Amino acid sequence: MKKVGYADIAAELRKQMQNGVLNPGDKIPSLTEIQEKYGVTVTTANRVFKQLKSEGLTYAKPGVGTVVAARPRAAATGAARLDRLNATGSPFVAEETATDHMAMIRGTNDNDIIEQLRIEPYEEIVIRRRTFRRNGVPYALGMSFIHPRALRDVPEIANSGPLEPFWQKTYTERTGKEITRSPERRTARLAADYELEALEVPVPANAAVPVLVLHTTFYDADGPIELWEDVYTPGFWQEATE
């Protein structure tokens, strides 16, 4: 059996902070609790505390103990939101929300979408859009590009507004087909005007604003079924999932 080290324990606690099991202000396990749970020495448990504190993830609160620190400029990835949904039943931590939900059916000539979904140019797809916010401030514009075959089994995806439960779960229940996801891909490009408007970025007309873009592709047994695109607000830190 592999010996548990301080880095392993820190990674597990860090993951709980990412997926919303531990939220800002929550107390993390004490030194004694870490020793008992993982069977480690007090020296190892202390290294866990020092590591998380050095990363700015925790701080000592008088009369309470070590608690999770707020990170107002940290932006969750799509994969992190999905992991939170699976772990807690909600894709968001306490200070996060999603607003401005929209859905439409449109043809596309975007080469990346065509390539990722393996569709023909100008073939109609379902496009879903929402703005992710932290403490009311937009941190990402989320776009979902869904293969048209999904409409046969989950026609609700063409309706505007949040989908509860998550539409992929409904799809699996109705078809028996499990959905898996690719690793996240990251790039940078100039933001479109509608993206800057949704992200509430005040810039002069025709100004060039670089943004981070993250893509995640989802597959079932028949091939790609959905592409997620998150466009991040300048000034936010985007944190990778582990």
C-alpha cells in the first residue's frame, strides 16, 4: 500500500475546496483529525497546513481554527463545475451563480465547433449560453454547442433557462449511453463584442481585448455530443482541476 504523504492529503483537501465540499469560511479538519484519518504523524499533518496556507487557500481564524479562504478573483473551469455537481448536487460554491440563460438552434460555420462535433458546415446545432458570476461579478461566459442528435432524446435542451437536472444526466437515463469528457483545452484570442458585453468589460469601441478560452468536448458511444466553451473575464485567475 502506498504511504500517504502531506502532498496527497493537501491535494485531497484542495479538491474538496474546488468542488464545493469545503467552502470559504468552513473549518478544515484539525491536526488531530488529519493524523487519525490518514494515519500520519503530527509533522506530516503540520506540513499539510503549511502547504495550504502558503497557497493562500486557508488562514487561521482566532477562536475557530484553520478555515478556507475566500478567493474572489478565482474562476472555476467547466470540469470543476461538473465535478462539484457530481460531488454536491450543485455546480457552484456559495458565492457563485449563473444568469442570462439563453438557448437557440442555429447553423454554424465555426471551424473548431465543426471539427469537435464532427458536423457539416452550417449544420444546425443547439447553442446554450449563460454567464457565470462570483459575488455578482461575471467571471466567464459559458457556451454549450450540442450535437443535433441530442434533440431526439432531450428536446428540452432547446428551451431557454436552466436545465434541472443536468441535461446529460437526462440523456443517459433515457438512452442508456454514458457520456465522458475530454481533457480541457486552453487558448487565447481576442474577445468578440458580444462577449465583452456579457462579461461587463467596459472598453472603447473596436478595442482589442485578449481573453482566455477553455474548451471541453463530451462524447457518448456514437461520438462527440457537446462542446463547452468558457470565455474568461480579464483579471480573473482560472484554476485547473486536479
